[in-house]
Amino acid sequence: MGSAAAAKAASDFESWRIELGGVPLLADMSGVLMIEDECVLVVSDLHLEKGSARAYRGTFLPPYDSRTTLARLARAVERLQPRTVIALGDSFHDVGGCERLCTEDRAALGRLQKGREWVWIAGNHDPVLPIELGGDRAGSWQHGGLTFRHEPTPLSADEIAGHLHPCARISRDGHSQRRPCFAFGSGRLLLPAFGAYTGGLNVLDPAVAALFAGEMAVAAVGRSGVYPVAMRQLRGD
Amino acid sequence: MQRAIARKSPKSKVPPLLPERFADWFASRGWQPRPHQLALVEAAQARRSTLLIAPTGAGKTLAGFLPSLIDLTERPANEPRLHTLYISPLKALAVDVQRNLLRPVTEMGLPIRIETRTGDTPQGRRQRQRLIPPDILLTTPEQIALLISHCDAGRLFGSLCAIILDELHALVVNKRGDLLALGLQRLLSLAPGAIVTGLSATVARPSELQAYIVPQRPDDGFTRLADKVVLKGGAAPQIRILGADDTLPWSGHSARHAYAEIYAEIGKHRLTLIFVNTRSQAEVIFQSLWRLNEETLPIALHHGSLDVGQRRKVEAAMAAGSLRAVVATSTLDLGIDWGDVDLVIHVGAPKGASRLAQRIGRSNHRLDEPSQAILVPANRFEVMECRAALDAAKEGAQDTPPIRPGGLDVLAQHVMGTACAGPFLPEILFHEVRGASPYAALTRDQFDRVIDFVSTGGYALRAYDRYARLKPNHDGGLRIAHPNLAQQYRMNVGTIVEMPMLKVRMIGKNRRFLLRDGKPGGPSPMMGGKYLGEIEESFIEMLAPGDTFIFAGHVLRFEAIRESEAFVSRTEGVDAKVPAYAGGKFPLSTYLAARVRDMLADPNAWKALPKPVGDWLRIQKKRSVIPRADQLLVETFARRGRYYLVCYPFEGRLAHQTLGMLLTRRLDRAGARPLGFVASEYSLAIWGLEDMSAMIADGRLDIGTLFEEDMLGDDLDAWLESSNLMRRTFRFCAVIAGLIERRYPGKEKTGRQVTVSADLIYNVLREHEPRHILLEAAWADAASGLLDIARLGLFLERAKGHILHQALARVSPLAVPVLLDIGKESVPGDAAESLLRESAEDLITEAMRDG
């Protein structure tokens, strides 16, 4: 970040304040979204057990992605203290993912769920989830005039979605970063993918850009802050 | 164990070593079988594995095959069976050898079938070769790995009588050598009666190669060695050093001052080979020679970036004798015999005594006449290096690098390959693997961890036990869990993952919302702008995003690597922090480095150096100090508002570059505000905004602490965090070991869901399981390879307590070459040429003037 940014206190970048359908929202530096007034936390594309998803075919990626992801989520939950958590789909990388989750990681997830409402929105990777997982299930979810669903729909208004793993490439003073990001505009908000092994799709890619009709504001999730980025600073891959 | 090759049998009339048909053939060509050729026939009759060390042109290949040709003629087989396996590092060499071998076979009318098998061999023929094998198969290490992964390997190789390993000195130095060592032990288990013949150029430690070709039993406590036949080069080579007069440059690698003399030498010889260290040097010299070429002598160019067809044309023209000179890089180093070279010119520093000897061996294939060679140093330090190499060549000293311990990633690949061929007992495989000399020191624990890795990924968290790729048999053996795994394995065989060159591309301006094919979700456009050229990947590896360097006449800022492209942006008005390197990728050998240090320390030795070099050193002695051979000289001085620290470790550019990265960090912490550094083969210069002489004088900076060995701890870790080098090294290991599938051109998987990038895997693994076997493998590679940490560590240990610091009023003569590198790299473009020259002259005058 440049010197102007450095002059601001670090706390100024803890969250990015936006408003969608008249509802004030906080895009948090951890990559989750908070609806502060309602104490609702929204997290998208956890892709738990992505590492183990190809194990049956003999590809053994380090099986530590779920615990990395859950530990990061636990830190966000601890800090933001939501009453409700909405997992915005693709919470598990595949239908069998939940069963593969090891006891320890399962317990970590249980601790997160304890004492709060939990809604699993279905994603294309996890259309069904076992009942033992607890929480509520929904294809999509309406709340305070906002629609929460996994895959963004072209014509919907006031929609909060994930699925696309938006990612921003920024080049400044010759330094370059590629980070997950929030993409906001045209009556919608896209959440970054939260999982440890999730790659990203550049927001300049037509699949993302087409949803915004050129009207897009972006905030990149850094290591210790969420940073609004001007369109002109964005770069393609 | 060495046999006298000229040994005369006391009863030489009975029985003759050569059957009549062979003796007649030699006679009909007017040849005498050479003693080393007969020695190998004798060794084969005694069924003894043998290493033949001989210079180029000694009929090495024929010597290797002669026993097999005789055996096949005397004892023809009733049914098709593989008798002899020939393995070479190059596909082209296999083809070349087939051509050369067919001549005696045809002329003697021998009933022998010879075939090649490489990656280019059509699938149909490959299958047929497994069913109906030829008598002699010529192939590569990768094909061996493939063949032994089939369940019929025992049938195919069980009949083997002889295995010939050509250019062994070149095969053993990398991971292909590890793969071959393991494959060789497998072959010897399948065919216990086969003998191995290694063919090699002269090396520093022949015993390493003697050990490589026979099975080891490390528990016996001694190394088993094959027999050795050594054919010394006949007459000592005649070497001289060219162009070391007053025109000798202070720095640089072009040797432009000597082109006219080189051209004159070409005119005086039949065929001149001009070796250089890099492709770009080759291009420059080639073009410059043609500008001088008033007689339009046929001069050609040969290097690795050229199209294969073009290279084959040059090779054919050489063989046909229609060329007068060829400018070449190391692509011409290996064994193919290309005609009647009578002069070798080596431009630039030779880097190693053995390397030089092998290149000089290209000239004059008649052993009894001396080879003619000319060394052309391109700058003053190179004069000393050339002098050291010339002395070494006179003594016949060798300095080939020692064989490294075998890679664990390669072992993982081999274990999977073994399992694909059929069930195996770990206990037995462990002993077989330790039979391969690079793996002789492998511990059972390491082996078991590799087995565990192959089976379930080798993680402390036992997540994949139920998906294990290896399943236990009732007898304690292991077998693959599913035949699909064998298919998958064969797609990924081999150890060559390198993408040695990266395309350098500018980041495009205003590249956004670009549609390719108009398809949403299709391949996203690269952020690419103008293509600038290609650069060594190992160089880009050293950079962190934001580092600046010189390339194609611009100061560029490194941004990122995507696939095989390095993205850069242009920057203005700044010094390049890390200059592009114009030397070769081979570092100065430790042996030559020690000789150069000795030469520098001993004023008597300067008499053998050309006058400008001697004068330079004498003024250095007067103005600063000449370090003893065991001392590290560190000079600090100010110049034009910048403060410099220059040191002279003579440890090669790779180690210096690592040292530069680490020292810069330390100086930054100490408050010296370093701006950049430049590393050469001989020295390292760092510059910054604080007066380092003053800092040392008032105790803010302690020179001993600065060079403390512990920089290889946390500082190294912190740097590796931010550099791409470890990530990429890890990726190579992960591909070789089979954790990540190979990417084939045109088959790259796209889309965010399918692949997990090696970067993300590396990060998670480092966090949760830093002792994982693949991280261990990646670290071993980095330490011995691109970072040369091993050498840097030895240097820091040696320097401890032997640092000689000189605070100077102005630049010292010894510092001029490396400082000129900074100046040259920072002022791009032709327009700056005169400015450059003036500043260079200033610098030299400043360093050399009296008072």
C-alpha cells in the first residue's frame, strides 16, 4: 500500500462499509461478510476437504486444508461474535466431503456452530449435506430484503452470492499482488472464496465482469486488512 | 583393480581375443584393434563390469560394443532376445550410435538386429519391441524407467548379457542419473548375469563412476568398484591465452577485443570450434565474426535455442567437412562425433578444469597429435582463471563435481514404478535401492517414509490410509491398489520438469475486460503486453516481486511468474538492483577458485600473467591490500554519494547471489540502508546510503557479525519466504514424486476448481508439516543447486576469524570490475555509450592513480 494508505490507522482497513438494498454491510478483512445490525456472518466457498477429494484416485494433497480454513473462520467468529452464520454454498468440496472430515476438524466445526444459528446454503459442489452436520439447509435464503444464494443469477437484485471465487490483481509501483476480493455493484455483492486450497478467478474475466455491467467496486482481502481498489489499478492475469 | 591396458598376454597366439571375422575386418580397414578395445573384450569374457575412461575420438563406442558384437556372432540366439542395452543421455546420440554401429555390422555381415527406442519411437514399434526385442537396443534413461514398470520386464530383460552406459560422466550429475542408478539396479536384479560397461570422459573421481555401475552393499562397510580401463590422451594439449594485452577489458563477457584475432585463427585452420558460455554470447560472437568475414568463410552457429532442424543441418555440414568454424554452447559438449576439428577456441572463463579438458578434447581426434586450444579471457579476473585452468590442464588435474546423494523425489517415482511392474517386498527393494551408489547412504527410516509417501502421501495425519495406492499382499509384499495407477504413473515418468527459459513479457497497459473467443469462463487473457525475449529461469527465481533488473536494454521491475512467463513492468530513473548475468550457468569450480586465490596471494605468480593484469594487482597491493589465500578481503569506500562494500569470496555467482540477498537484509537491519548489490563469479558489491566505513569504525556495524554463519538460519528462511525459488523447487519435486501431475502442453487444466496450485500446497505443508519428505527433498535441491547454500556455508565457516577489512578513501583496483558491472547494467541504450565510457574511464583512473 502507498504512503497515503500507510498514513491511515491500520484499523481503518478492518472492514469495507457498503450498502446493498438499504442494508448496511461490512466486508471484513478476513474475507467474510457481516450484517452488523443483525449479527449475521456470511462466509462463502469454504471447500472443506478439497485436499482429500481426489484421494480415491490416488492424489494425496496435504490433508491440512480443512483445519487451516476452520482455524481462520474460528478467528473471524471469535472477533465478530455473530448470532447467525450463513455458509453460502460449496462449504464442502464434494458430497462425500463431510464424511471425510476427521474427528478433530469435525469437533472444531462443532465448536463454531455451538450456540448460534447456522444455515447451509446448497452449492453446486455440495447440493446435499448429511443431517448430522446440524444447522438449517436452504437452496437460497431471504433476509431483510436481501437474497443469499450460491450462484449469482444474471437478473437478480440485492443478491449476495459466491461461487465465482473473485480475485483481484493489483499492480502499483511495480509491485503486484493477486488476492481474493469482494466485488460489489449493479445491485449485487460477490464474496471471495474462503477455503485454503481455493484458487481465484480474476474479476476482469468476462464470467465475473459480465455480472456488473462495468459498474464494479472491488475490495481486496490482504493479510491484515481489506483494501478498496480503484478499477484502474486492476490488472488481468 | 586397474588393469594395464597395454598388457600383452604371455601366450598371445592362443586363444586370440578377436575372432577371425573381426580381425579380418580391422585389417581390411587398415586398423589395429586398440588396446582398450581388446581390454573390454577380455573383461567381457571374464564377465567383469568395467569403466572405460578415454578422451574423445578413441573409438570408445566401438570398444563398448565390440564384446557384444563378438558374443552375438559366436553364439547366435535361436529366438529373439535382448542381448545388449545401450543407454545414452541424448536421443540424438542413440541415433548417431546406431548409424556408426551399422557400419561394422553390415561390412562384416553380422546377423545382428539393432534398434533405437526413444520418446519419438512410434507406439506400434515400441509394443513390438517388448514382444520381439532386437539383439541390441539403444535407448535413454526415461525409456528404461518406463520399461521396468511393465509386468513383462522380467521376460524382456532376463536375457540381458551387457548394459552399456555412454557419456556416464554427464549422466550421473543430475536427477536423471538418480533415476538411471535405480533403474540399473532393477535391471541387474532381473538379469544377474549381465555386466555393465561405463564409457566416460576423464573425471576427478573415477571411483564414483566405478561404484555407480556395480551393486553396492553398504553394510559391508566398503564401496564396491568396477574394474577400470584408462586411456590417457596422447600428447599434452597445446594451449595458449589470447588477447591479453592493453586492450584487455576490465569487466564484461563479450571478449570483443579479441574477435579479429579469433577470425585470423579460423583462417589458419581446417575446422575451428568456438565454445562460449551462453547463448547470447554465441549470438554476439557469431554476428561479429560475420562482420569481419571478408573471405566469407563458412562459419555456423549451434546452440540450444535454435530450431532442431537447423542444428542437425550444422552437424551434418561439420561432419561433411564443409564448415570452417562453428560457434557453440554446451549443446556440442556431448559425444557425437562431428568431423575433423583441429582448433578449439574457448571464449570466456572455462569455469572448471575438467570442463575445459572435455571441450579441448573436441579437437584433433588422432590421439598421438596434441590438441590445439586457445583461451580467450574476456576480462582481468578471467585472465587469472584462464591461467589457473591452463596450469590445471598441463597437470591433468580434474574437478568434476562430486555425485550428490540421490533425490528422495526420484526414489518415490522409482518405488511407484516398481510397484506397477508387480508386487514387491519392501525389505528386498530397500537392499536393491541401496545397491545404487547415490542411495548407498539411504537410511531405512528415509526409505520407509518414501514408501509411506507413495502409499498414502506420508502425512502425520493419517487421512488417506483407506485410499492407499499400495496394498499389502498376504506375504508382506506391496502391490498397487488399482491398474489405473500404473497408467497414470507412465504418463508422469521422468525427472525433466525444468522450464529453463522463461519468456519475459511486459504487463499490458489498460488490459481489462478483455474477451478471448468471446466466451465467458474461457481461458482468461494473460496480462501480457510486449514480448521482450527469454531469460534463464534460475535468474528470475532469485527475484522477489519489486526487484529491478536489466534486460533487453531496459531497467525492468519483476512482477510475477505465470506459467512459463515472467511479467515485468518498466521503471524509470532507478538503478537495477540485480543485474542480468551475462556469464554461464556453471559456477566457477571450487578447485579453480582455490587456484585463483593462491595466484592472487602470491606476487611471484603474477609474473606469469600479462602485464596489464600484473600492474593491476601491484596497484591493488599499494592502494588497498592483497589478501592471503585464506583471508576474505572486505573493502568499504564512498563514491559519488553512495557507499560501497565489496568482498572477494571467489565462490561463484550462485553462492555470491545468495550471499548478496542475505547481507542486504542484514545491512538493512543494521541501518546501512542498502540499495542494491551485484554479484560476479569472483566478488560481491553492495551499495547503500549510509557510510559503512564509519559504521564499522564506531561499532554500529561489526564485520565479523555481518558474515556470521547464522545468516543461513532465520535470514535465509525469511528470504526464502518471499522468493519464488523454494516454491518452484518444491513444484519440481512434487511433480517428480507424483504428488502433482505433469502439465503437458495443450493439456493444461484450467478453471479454478480442478487444480490446487503448488504454491497453496507448499504454504499449507510448510505450516502443518514442515518435516514432510517432499520439503526435505526440495530443500536438498535448493541447497546444492540454485542457492548453492552448501558452498556458501563452507565459505562462511572458512571466513570466520579471517576477515580482512579495509576502509578506503576511494575505489580499489580490485573492485573496479564488479563496479563496472553496476555502471554497465544501469545505463542502458546506445545513446548512453559515451557517457558510460567516460564514467568507466573515471572509475579506472580513480582506482589506478597514484597518491
